[in-house]
Amino acid sequence: MAKRDGKRAATKKSIKILSLLLLAVAFVITCLSVIAAAIPEYYDVNIGEVSPYTIYAPQDVVDKAATEALRDSARASVQAVYRIDSNSIATCLDGAEAFFEALGALRTEAEMLRPADAAETLTSEGWSELLTAEQTAELCAKTVPALEDSQLYAVLGANASEVQLMKDLVLPKLETALSAGLSAEGLATVKATCMQEVNATTSLTAGIKDVAGMVIDAYMQPTLVMDEAATAQAQEEAAAAIDPVTIEKGEAIVQRGTVLSTAQYAILSELALVKGEQNSLPVAFGAALVLLIAFTLFTLYLFYYRTTVFYDTKRMIILVVFTVLTMLLALLCSTLDFRMTPALIAIMLTALLVCPRVALAQSGLLAVALGLMASGSGTVPLGTESFMMLTSTLAAGVASVFALRRTQSRAALIAAGAIGGAAASLCVVAVMLMAGEALLSLFAGIGWTLGSCMLATLLVVGSLSIWESLFDVATTARLSELSNTNHPLLKQLMVEAPGTYQHSIMVAALAEAAAERIGADPLLARVGALFHDVGKLRRPLYFKENQKGGENIHDTLPPLESAQTIIAHQKDGVTLLTRYKLPSAVIRIAAEHHGNSLMTYFYHKAKQAEGDKVQIKNFRYSGNRPSTKESAIVMMADSCEAAVRSLGDTSRDKVEEMVHKVIYGKMTDSDNMMTNAPLTLAEFTEIEKSFIKTFGGIMHDRIEYPDLTEVKK
């Protein structure tokens, strides 16, 4: 016993080391994939030199130089914004009023210079003769602008009403033109128009019209001035309306053989693509450290909480293969768009082929890895892109795994993938809204995320049968297909061995209900029960349930031959199931449903005929004792069904007594077929209760119908 325990411990230790090595391989490949995507290639280039490379943008980047050039052009195209200067209007109007007041004062002063014997009214010529040069110059200087001599004489020679008419004509025109806003460019046109109106007036002399023209020319000035603040604001608004010039991911920044410009160098520098300007070691080391922590936590979870997976080499290989495959595909997808993720391939296949809870933990691991990988698509490590991928991958994985919990068909896998894709899309939208992305960007994000999730789901559905066969895993979907009685072996069993077929259907009902009651796999138990006796197809008439009439072929055969023929059905079943490529879990049930039990009837019959010469080993089945819950349940269901069917009295008490006897016998007889079965005493009790309940439903009492011939009489 100690030697056997030591061997088991050594085997367990070897499996543990192998599992750790497999996870180490996954860690290394994941690290390399993340670093390759997150850290760009660096280029040795300089401004003004010919570039030996064609350099493509690893992510979308704004061409600042081109954008600023377009915005400068937009600013220059904006016309200046003008406003009417009220101060200028007031200054001009006040100046004109002052001119006319000075003109009135001038006329009064001139009257005082006129001699008493002068005529009552002097003409302009009279005034020119009367006034000395000194007096003329003094009077002309009293107005602003100063009058010319001829203009002075015209004003002095005009009567008061004519001067007032000139004033009434000039001042309104000035006020109207100035208040409407005069630009420097339109000033000459407005002056010319006003002079035409003045010249058209017949009530004024030519000299007075000349004075009016002088006033208009002097005080009609531009009143529109440029509003610098409004102009600057308009220029900035025009510049802001220019969309940034974006170099999209995958677009060439620099063509090989061209001279590198300052603007191109600035873009390369911003993207951290210039060799020598950036140190990638801290980023790579940090990413590796984060992944090491994630893989360590994942390993501890498997070791302490999922030991059945950790110490199962096949399932660990499946887990690592899918993780590595997903990271390599993610590295390829990152060249298209960081939101295109194949994560659901690994998560859904792990949930189907390994364990749903391990798939949930794997969702967290892949979320961290893909989040780090997406940092290569952003301007800073662990930015918006990383957060988006981390949350969306985690949401997609968790949602799809929960949706797969009750999946019974391959078609339902697509619905699970759609649910996962919808959850991921919601996370993407939420992050993009927080980042202030435009509406069009939101639709693009949903398209990439949901599209990649659905593509991953279709790949899962399309390749699931390949993985099932390659790794020999009995998934729920595969078992669901096998439980269909249209399978060729079951159809053949129904035609060639109808008794065995009915027996298998009964055993399947018993096994499925019992497995569900104790938390085992009811679908596996049902399928195992349906196929456990297909080996009887080789010689169906050698088994009592298929014999018609009272003849029994074993009555004419030696006990050893009868025993060997019946014992062979277990091995023949394994051969048939292997030929039809059924899962090993189902084949195991068929190989173990009799274990290495003794064929007591034929053994004792041989003992009676031959005595002690009979070797007991020739009357034993060659299989192993049940090693799984489902296999043990099928063995007990098989024996109970045969025993209960042999009862003449199928009352509830008799059935209960027989079921208890059979199950108790499997546990306590000299061979003890349940020594390797992972069942507790409580579970044996629950199995017994389940069998009794199922038999109660199958073998219920029926009413006895009267003889119809007697009723007619």
C-alpha cells in the first residue's frame, strides 16, 4: 500500500511540474505578444536626411504642422470685423456745429468793420473791396477749417437765410452718413453723392456751395473701425472649424528615399518612433511584471480551487493551447484595430472543453493581457485604449460564460457569443463617451467590437467538433447530439436487439435522474447508459432480453462458452464505440459498466459440472471497476433495471427491496465494485432514492380493462 501511495505521489508531482511548465510557456508567449504589440519599432532618422525606411503610423496621429497651416489659412481668409465708432461721430458732428457757430460769429464781427455810410447790403465784391488783407486773413482764421478769401467774401455777401439753408442742408447729411457707418474705402463715394445733392440745390450760390463742400470734406470722416477682439474671435472660430489632419493607422508617414522634413520628424517623435529618444525597457519590464502577477494569481486559483483541472494534463494542455492561440491571433488583429479581439475563442472553448469557472478566471487574465497590448494603440501606456480593452474583454468573457451554462446545442453558442459581444460593446461605448468621442467613433467602436466577437463565436462553432475530436472531450453539445436516438448504433440496436435497446432506454432514464440528483453530469450518464450495451450487437440472441419464446441458447452451451460470450459484449462495445469515435468518457462507461465482476450463475453452473477444476478468472469480466460517478451510476442502474425487470411482482415494496439489495451488494460484496468510485455514502443513498422514484414513474399501476367481448354480450 505504501509503495502504491508513493507511486501516486510521484505521479501527482510530475503532473504538477508539467502543469507549471505549460503555464510558464503560456506566460512567455503572452509576454512576447504583448511587448511586440505595445512597443513600436524605432527608426534611426534625422531631419534633412534621406530616410532609408518607409515608416507607417502604428496608430492614428494628428499632423500638427499640416493642421496648423490649414488653420492659418482659415484665419487669413476671415474678413475684419468692423464697428461704428460713436466717438468719431460725435467729434465730426461737434466740429461741424462749431464751424457754423464760428461762421455766425465771423459775420457779426465783419458787420462791425463796415463803415456807417456803407450800403445796407454788400455783395461779395463789395466785401473784398472793403476789407483789408489783414482783416481778411484774421476773419478767415476764425473757422476750422479756415476759409479761403473767396469763400469768406461769399459768406459775408450771403444773407442769413442762405447761410442757415446751407447749415440745414449739410448737418443732416453729415449725421446720416456718419451714423450709418463710413468705411475708408466708401468715404469718397459718399462725399461725392452728398456734393451732388448740394450742387443740385438752386437756392445756394456757388460760393456757399463751395463752403458746404469744404465742411463735408472736412467733417465727413470714416466712422467704421476694426473690432480687434471680434476679428480675433472670428479668426479663431474659423481655425477651430478646421478638422485636424490625421494620419491614420497603417498610413505612411515617411516614404523610403525621401528627405525627412521637420514636420515628419515631429510626428515620429510624438509617436516615440525615433531611435534614441525613447527607452522601451521600462515599458517592457512593467508589462512583463503585470503579466507575471496575473499569471501567478491564475496559477494559484487553479492550484487551490480547481485542482481537478490543474492535475489533469489534457485539460491543462487545452487551456494553454487556447490561451497561446488567442494571444497570437490578438497580435495579428492589433495590426488592423486594437478593438478587434479574438478573446472569445479561448474563453468559450475553455468553458466548453475545460471548465466554465476556469474560463471566468481566464477572462480576467486575457483582459489584462489585451489591455496591455492595446496600449500600443494609444498615446500613453495604460490609457483609454487599454482601459477599453480590459473592461470589454472581461465583460464579453463573463457574459458569454454565463450564457453558456445551460447550452445544450451548437446553435445556442451563437446566442452566447452575441450576448458577450453586446456586453463588450456597452463597455466600449461607455469608455468612449467618457473620453468625449464623436458619435461616428462610437458606431465604429461598436462595429469592431461586436463584429470581432461574432466572428470569434462563428470560429468556435465551426471548429468545436475538431477540438472535441482532437482532445477527446465530451462537451454538452456533443453529448446532446449523441443522446439523439437517431445515432446509427442506437438505430441498429433498436432493430437487431430490441430488448437490449429498451433496457438501455430504461437504464438511461435511471442514470440521468440519479446523476442530476447528486450533482454529477446527467447528460454524460444518459449517453453512457444508451451506449453501454452496444457490444451485444455482435451476438444479440445470446442475451435473454432479445430471445423470443421459451428457448434459451445457453441451455445447449457449456457454461464457460456462455460466460465468455456474454463477457465479450463489454469488450465488443468498446471496440464499436471506438470505431464510431465516441468520446472516451462514454467509452469508459461502457468498459466499466460490469467492472471485473463475476458471472455468478455460469460460474456455479460450471462448478456443479466440473468441480474445483473451474478457474474463477475465466468467469470474470475483464473491465476496470467504475472510476467516475457517472460510470458507477450506470453500473448500478444497469443491475437494478435487470433485477427489477426479473421480478414478477413490481409493487413498490418489492422494487424498493430489490433496488436496495442491488446497490448494497455493489458496495459490500466480496468484489466491492465501488472501491474506485468517487461516491460518498450520502450519494449512494440519494442514488437509491432516485432509482426508486424513477421506477415508480415507469412501473406505475394500470387499471384492468374488462373483456370487451363479454361487454358486448
